[in-house]
Amino acid sequence: MFLFLLFHTHLYSQKIIIQEESQTIPSEELLLYCYDQAFFDFKVPVTKISSGIENGVDINLENTTCLYIDYGPYQTFFFAEPNKSYLINLPEIRDFSDDWKSTPYFKPSKYHLQVIEKGEPDKLSVLNENIRRFDIQFEPFVDKQLLRYYDPEFAQEKLDSFLLTPIIPKSISPIDYYQSYIFYKLGILKYNIKTHNIDELTEEFFAGKEICFQNPAYRDLFKLVYQACFTHLSDKENYADIFINLATKQYSQIESYLADIELFRQDVIFLNILLNEIYRAYYSINYDKKQLLELLRSIIQNASDSTILNTAQELEKTFISLETSYPVPEFELTNLHGNQIHIQDFQGKYVYIGFCNLIDLSCLREVEYLKLLYARQSENIEILYCIIGEENSDIESFIERNNIKWEIIPLKYDNKVLSDYKVMAFPVFYLIDKDGTLLKNPAPNPSENFELFFIEILRSRRNL
């Protein structure tokens, strides 16, 4: 049995027992996490779960929260209430194809876990079952009915009929968590019916209301309504210059420019929206990235809310990750001999790091060019060749057959370094400077005259 006890020993004491349906013990460590802001899926760790924990671990949960566990091809979730203990079954995945592990674009399926409320007698969690029953009817209604109708009046009739179903409480004002969940789910329907009328939706669902990003229905609706908030504001005469301000001003100036908007007087809402607009602008071609980084850093310097501060800092890491002249993402890799390898180990040397597999012919072709590069430039550059998804024994045979002398690193498909380096296809290479900053992203493949490219760098720096 996969058994874990999770409890909080202070005011909101609770215990959670987690087991897998097949009663087998997964070998991997699992992370229990939540979300605490609007637009970005930055995981907020609650606790780590491993099969070696028998006496339980502490969690700090003061409010009803949607908690998540990534388990195989699923993003599992459940709703946990303070002062309640649960037994939770993780789905059985032993017969599930492993193809998802090698798919860079794979998006896990959401899976609402079965939750048994521990007590006398044990029973299914009322909150989780109510939400499950609602979602079972709500999701098909959205997918198969409401969105087929382009006439808002007819769509309103469909919504009115849906509101009469037994799963909808007579009062849908946000009183308890379940009613709040439904309230914001229905807001998603109204978003479509009202042809995206941002002002009306703001008044009904957000202005003066409690901010609750840990409720996924609230979070989903917020993302829908404000995904392009500045575009909506730019149509208004008073805010026609909003994108000019975003491109040229600091945080305090933008805050003053938008001070008349009632919703933005709630700092957390305003900053969530502003961070999303900075993110959208950063990856467009119309903005100076350095200016946007300065704006982001001014938010970091002035943020009083810990969630906003953490989100802004994560965005800064995202922006400068794999940007030339910035430090590359740190890594801790294990070679075939079990030795740890860190980026700091190569200070003072250029590093040419590549990611590949052994079933792609283009990856195999690069090996012949790497042999030439290593023979002629090994004194000037360190080669790290990461092979993904292969057994160590197969990699060792590959090394022996090809008489490889440079460092080979075996990686699993879920290794964090693949996401940190945004590896979406094979082969891909990066050139890291002698000081640990990124010199070229992506770098030319070995077969694409990389050696000539590298020699020009050495000459320009008078290393030759």
C-alpha cells in the first residue's frame, strides 16, 4: 500500500492518507502543491511525499484549497478542507503507455481524485463529490452545447435552463466554497454569452470581491476575463497610451496612470494583470526587453505581497533563462560513473552541451562531427552530450562502438534540465561562455560548421 499521513499540528489539524488503487508503491517522490496567483502555473510546494514516510509530514493549510499531485500522465487534484482527514486513492497507471514521457508537448490530463473523509463512519468527501457531480454536467454543457450557439440571446436561454438543474444551489452567491466554485464556473459561461463584456464581468465577479486564486474556478475565470486587459483598456480614450506606458515607464508611473480604475486599487489584482501584460510584451517583437526587465525589477523592489514577489522573481528567471549574456540554468547531472556534474565545474572553459537520443538518425550523424571537434578543440571546449530515454547499458555500448572520449550524460525524459533548457526537439545544442553565461542559443549543430563558428569566436577574443 502507498500510504502517507499528512497533518498540520497547529490550529487547523488534519490528516491525509494517500494510497494507489493498485496498492503498489511508486518509486518516485511526489510533490503536493497548489497555485496562488492568476496567470502562471508556478507550483507552490505544500509538501513532498515519499514512500519512506510512515509517521506523516506536516502541512500548513488554513483555508479550503485545491491541491495537486503530478502522477504519471495525470495532474491529479482534490479539494482539502481544514479540520478534516482524508483517504485518497491515486489512479493506477501500470498499463498506461509510456509514450507521453518522450513527448515534449505533452500536457497531463486532469484527474479528480476520489477522497474519503475519515471519521465515524468513513464517507466520501461531500465537497469533492459535489464538485465532481457539478463538473460532470458542466463540462459537456460548455463543450457540446453553449459554445455551439453564436446568438447570445439563444445562449442565454441555454444557460437559464442549465441553472435549473438540481446540481445548482438556489442561491449562487459565493457563500461557501462549493457555491463559490459554481458562482465562478457560471461566470465562464457568462463570459461567452456577454461577448466578453469585461466591464460587466468585472462588476459582477471581481470588483470588491474576495481574491481566491486557490479556487480553480475563480482562477480560470480571472484568466479568461483579463488575459488581454490592456488591449481592452486601450480602446478607452483615457487609456489610449497604455502600451506606450508599458514600454517606457516604471512601475510607480504605470500605477499612477491607472489609478482611477477601481479594480486596480486592489494591488494583488492589479499586479497579477500587470505581470501578465509584461510577460505578453516580453515575447512579442514590439518591446525593448531590457526596459521590460527594468519594469519587472521595479515591481520586485516594491512588492509587499509575498505571492507577487515570488511570481515576479520566477518571471525574471524565465526571461533571462537561455538569454545570451545571462547565466545559464544551473544543473546537477549524473554521468555514467555516478559522478555529479555541475555547470560550475567548467568555469574558465567553453561548454558545448547537446541533447539527443539514439533513435534519431540526425542525432547519430552529429556524433561523427563531434569526434572531429573533440580531436581538434578539446583543449578549448568541453563537450557534454546528453542522451535521453536510453538504458545505461545501451549508452555504454554506444560509447564503446563509437570510441567516444567526451562526457556522455544519461537523462530521463522527466529530468528538470530538459525543461530548463527548453528542449523541444532533438538534436539541439547550446554554447556556454567561460564565465557560465549563454553565448549562443541555439548553437549551430556540429554538422552545421560549428567548429568554424567557434574558431571565429576564439579569434575575436584573441584566444587563437
